[in-house]
Amino acid sequence: MTLETKDIALELKFASDTRSAGAFEGVAAAYGNIDHAGDIIAPGAFAASLAEHKAAGTWPALLWQHDVTEPIGVIDALHEAPEGLRMKGRLDLNVRRGAEAHSLAKSGAMKGLSIGYRAIEATRDARGVRTIKRAYLGEISFVTIAANDKAQVTSIKSKGNAMEQEDNIETGEVAELKTKLEELETKTARLDDIERELKASQKRADDLELKLNRPGAVATKETKSDMQTKAFVTFLRKGKEALEPNEVKSLTVSPDTAGGYLAPPEFSREVDKNVVQFSPIRQAARVGATASGSVIIPRRTGAPTASWVGETEARTATQAAYGQIEIPISEAACYVDVSNQLLEDAAVDVAAEVAFDLAEEFGRIEGAAFVNGDGVKKPLGLLQDANVDFVNSGDAATITADSLVDLLYSLAPFYRQRGAWLANGSTIATIRKLKDGNGRYLWQDALSAGAPETILGRPVIEAVDLPDIAAGAFPIVFGDFSTGYRIYDRVTLSLLRDPYSVATSGLTRFHARRRVGGAVVRAEAIKKLKVAA
């Protein structure tokens, strides 16, 4: 029986005594949200499956990375809650993988749970989003990378208490009751925190009112965000020497020898917005964040093979094969020279000017790398990955309508229904002139404002870095880029102010660096069109 897998956020609690060591709690499946695979799990989707397990006296298996040969513990309880399917389980610390999962979860290196299931009843809407209404739950696994970008360990207990030292095997009803009690305790603790925050806020308000009531005082209102922005603009104009001690603390800082000052949130968000405009691959690919120098993605490279046999015939090996894909994080750097007179002119938004210049350059260089990068000190691009297959256009000098149909249907239905076209403006202009046998244009304008234009029913993304139509070129790419291509950001933007290098020219230089990685992770989800007979 083939099971699909789904990742979700993990919450963990660990106790120190031998009877409850390795105990944890989590959300095995979240309800109502669209995940990165384009699926929604409806509330109650696993109700029938849980009833079957209960009647049979079983629970789904608890595995390491979906490997059926690597059980790492047991599941003690599963019950449905408004937010999703909640679970309680225990990692077996006498098993190597169980001990590894326990250690990695405590350190925060492994944060995800993934479910193995078989969809029984599902629907798909016009957007291609599948809603799973009923499914059989076969297993739950600890995984390295979760589909939910916000998946994280919320709590780890290093010391057990009296309650945790009791037998951890519970029925679903008892587990649900304990969960509600824990939620109530959490809310009570939060109310205490809010009360303390209110008292502290009231004290600050009283102190501020007292200060404003002094003769000659001027009313001011400055939030933490305002202070960050003000401090960063001062840093741009005059350098860190002009900052007050409290302004230095308001910035996220690394020493000059480690790369400089990190831009405040407002500045970084502006740069991110502009980068998307110049790098359309980010609109389609799956984008994540990492704290490492590279990202390793486990994947199955070979499926189990079954064969029909007689009653006493020998059986052949059916073991699946697994491998991994490593995405290195590369660094891009540039600098911008700004006139000292511009920095001194208070009427100019210096942060916005520098943000636009840096966004334009980083967007240009990373957009080109995501398409044509050779993987040497830069991301590996879609066109350079040898594992991405192609379809010939049927003509040695141009593209044909038939070749677009062939390219569309060269992908498996799952990828095709989630796919998009990628081409530059010149190629799109040529496609707009193509017609089918009845004289109808293949290009379809959007039916409503904000909706994408389509070719053969799938949306089009204009990417300036793809080549023009020419013999031997790959001017069009079609695929499920969210599944097939991954982008990981290590450093969004780090900025270092250099007032010395070009001081004789009346300029201040701002050195910027950005670390990002990208690569094809599932080549079968993407296909290229080659201009060839």
C-alpha cells in the first residue's frame, strides 16, 4: 500500500526519568491550511482511520524519515482537536535513531513531523488545490525538513515532574483531557505575563507623563520600530560613531570583522519586495530560510519493486533506495557609493535609495543564477541542471503550437496541474501569435483583474533571464516549480558602511552581501523546450 507523506509543526516535551524519557507531544496533521504540496486536510479526515485502529487495538507506526525499517518509538494517543490531529508518543532511547531524534529535537535541529497516509476521498478546485476529506493514517515520522515553514519546537523539558513520571500510556479521552488542562495552564500563565506587561507599560506611561509635564517638555512618541529605523538612517548618514548607546542596542549587530550591521526589519522587507520584482523565479519556487552553510534534502531515489510469483517461487528483493540532495549556500556581494551631500540632505530618504539600488543588483544577479547558474560559487540554474529533460520544438529555428502541447503533457498529471510557463518577453510575444487548427489563439488573457494570463490553461511567468528563440536554445520552461526548485536564504542583507575608501571623491561606500542557495530538487517536475527539429 502506497502512502503519501505530509509534514507539519512539532511540539515536544521531554522528561528525565527512565519511564517517561523520550515522551513528546505534537500536531500530526493541521486542518484547514494549504500546505506547500497544494493540499488541505479537512477536519475529521482521519476519524474513520482512528476508529479502525481503536477497534483493532493498534496505533500507526512511529518511524524515522518514513523508513519502515527504522521504528523509533511508539504512539500512545491520537485525538482530533480544532487545530488538527494531536498526538502523544515516546521515543525509544535504547534505539539509535530514537536517541538521535530525541537529541536533535531537544537542540532544535529537527522540528518536523510527517504523516504517511492514503487519500480515500478528496476533491480538487479550479486552482489545483486538493482537499483531503477522508484518509487512512499509516504512520507518523520524525523528519529533518517540514513542509510547514513555521514548524518549530516550542518547548523541551529537561527535568521530569511527578505527573510526567507516571505511566505515559493513555487512552484518547484521557489524553484529550490532559491536553485541555495544559492549554488552560498555558493561558493562565499568559494572563499573568499580560498583567505584568500592563503594569510595566503603565509605569512607563506614568514616567513619560511626568516627563512631559515638566516645563519646556515636547510630546514625543517613539516605538521600538521607530528607534530602529531612526538609528539605521543615522548609521547610513554618519556612521556608528554618531549612534547613542541605546540606538546601537536597537540594531541587530555583528562586529565589523564578522560582516557589519544587519539592516532593521523595515529596511530588509523593502529589499525583499524589490528582489521579487527582479527575480520572478522566487514567485514560483519554494523559498525557505536556513542557518547553515548548506541544506541537505533526503529523497527516495528508487521505489520498491514487486512481482507476481507462484506459491513456492523465490521472492526478489524489493527494498527502496534513498539518497540526498545538497544545496550549498553561496554569497553575492556588491557595493554602492553614495554622495556625502546626499547623506547630509535630510529631505532625501537615504534608506529607500540604498534599498532600491541593492535590490536591483541582487535581484539581477540571483535571477540570472536561478535560470543559468552553473553551481560554481552560485546557485545551480534550471537550464544548467543535466537531470532536467527537454522536448524538441519540431522546428530548427522556432517553436510550434504542437510542441507546447507536447511539453505540457510530458509532465505527470500531478505536476502538470500545478505547473506554470516560464519565458522572456520576446518569446511570449511569439507565443501570443500562435493559433490552433481552428484559428484560435493559444494565449488566453486573464478573465479578471489580478488573475494570471495563461497558455493552454496554465499561468505564464515572464523571466528576462531566459534566452530568446534560436536554434539549440531553451527559450521555454514548464513545470511545477514549487515542487521542483528550492531556494534557501542564509543572510537576507548585511550592510557595512565604509567612509574611507572613496572619501577623496566625496562619497561613502556601502558594502552589501547576501547569502542564498538554489537548485533543482525534483527534476521530473520540470521540462524544457529546445528549439530543434
